[in-house]
Amino acid sequence: MDATLNESELPLEESELVINDDGSIFHLHLLPHQLADTVLIVGDQGRVEQISKYFDNIEHKVANREFVTHTGTYKGKRISALSTGIGADNIDIVINELDALVNIDLQTRKIKKEKKSLTIIRIGTSGALQPNIPVDSYVVSDFGLGFDGLAGFYKHLSSEVELDIEKAFFSQVNWSVATVKPYISQGNVELIDLLKEKASSGITITGNGFYGPQGRVLRVQTKQKNLNEQLANFEFNGLKMMNFEMETSALYALGGMMGHKTATICAIIANRHLKQYSKDYKKTVDKMIGYVLGKLSK
């Protein structure tokens, strides 16, 4: 048992575990039976229907704010497609509430003795850092490098390899101590390997914003000079920084703490090094969704 997990037998207080009047979890508005054991998470609400159009049937459609869920079956496999909105803060909400749906009794507010592990795959879009990663290709994230700071709020026990990569990062990148402290989190190796056949793989950088945290300069200069060049030149035992997005490190850190299997696959809609942008990234995302569903159905 992970010593960092709360295993109290006392009911969780109403202010800590917020449940709606209909018995559903606070933000997602889901009831436990409306969630499948395999969850595909996307940032964009419109992408939920882009996934569920492939389903043989849809059992449940639930929506609240940016959180939209469609649960159904694909070739006999039960799957939930869920939109998180953008950013690690929303991942904090989604992963905690998904875990509560399967590992906390919402009626008694007590943590269950027998735990369930969900399979959670993020299907996203991102920008490549390496010149050899073409626009409209896929990248699978072996690790997430978090600029979001989320893991620092939890008793996060890093693995040896995560600590080694963090050490290498601070030795190779001229990082300002006045900026948030980055962290490394690893996804589920078996799940990641399943998705690698048609994808590049490596370290994905999770920014806590789209502009400055990803090295974009419009009118305000960034503090970290030549950050993207330094990140692109980083190397650890053959691993390189592959792409920028805004959710993976938080997904991997929280999912790992709670015992869930997590993976991220992203369509490359821009190459930051070559200054290129996809002509039709929605078509690329649709192909990637079909690819992921095909892998899961096997």
C-alpha cells in the first residue's frame, strides 16, 4: 500500500468530497455506473463526439461546463470519452473525480477497501520541438515534464528514473529558480508500448500556459531565454524532449499516485522548430482516434 494514500475508514466530509443532489460527483456530474473502466480524455468538448461517433452504441451522455462524457461500446469494449478542458488544473479535477467514482462509495463517503485501476488515455494535440517530427504525425509520451507545478501539492514519491531525469534536466537546462520547479512523471509502460507502433515517443513537456510557458513571445518577453532550444537539445539515455502540450505531466503524476494506468498520444499540429502548422489537423486527430480505438479493441 502506498503510504501517501489516504486509507481512513472514516467518511469524507461534505466540504472535501462534494456530491450533487442526484448522487453524482460534483464537476463531472457522473454516477458510478455511467463510467467505463477505459476512459479516453480530450481537452476539446467537440472531440468527445468525434470519438463516440465510432461507438456501436452510446449508453450515457452527461455534460456539465467543459466536462462532457459519452459512454458506450466499441467492438464490444466499454469506453467513456470525456472532455477535460485545457490545463493541469482541470486534470486535477478530472482524475480525482474519476478515482472517486470507482474507489469511494459516494453514498457512505467511505474509501473502498478494494481498489479499481482505470485505463486513462489522453488523446491530444501538441507542438513538436524536434525538427524530425513532421506535422500531422503522432507522439506518445513516455514521460511528462511538468511546468504546471501540480505534483508539488501532493505527497508525490518519484521513482529512481524520474529523479534521474530531473537531475539531468537541471544540469543541462539553464532554468531560473524564480520560475516554477519542474517535475518528471512516467506513464504506464505497457499502455504506452501499445500505442507506439505508428508514433514517435519520448518526453512531453506540459506547460501551465500556451504562450510564455511554451516559449511563445507576442508582446511580453519571456524570462527563460532560448528555452525551447535548450529543451530541444536535452538528452537522457536516448530520450529527448519531443513536444509541448498542457496536461500530460499532471495526468501521469496523479494517475500514478492513485494506481491508474495512464498514457498520452498527441497529434502534432505544429512544428515549433520549423515554424510549420497543420493544414487540416482535425483530419489528423480523427485518424489518431481510429488508431487508438483499434489498439484498444485488440
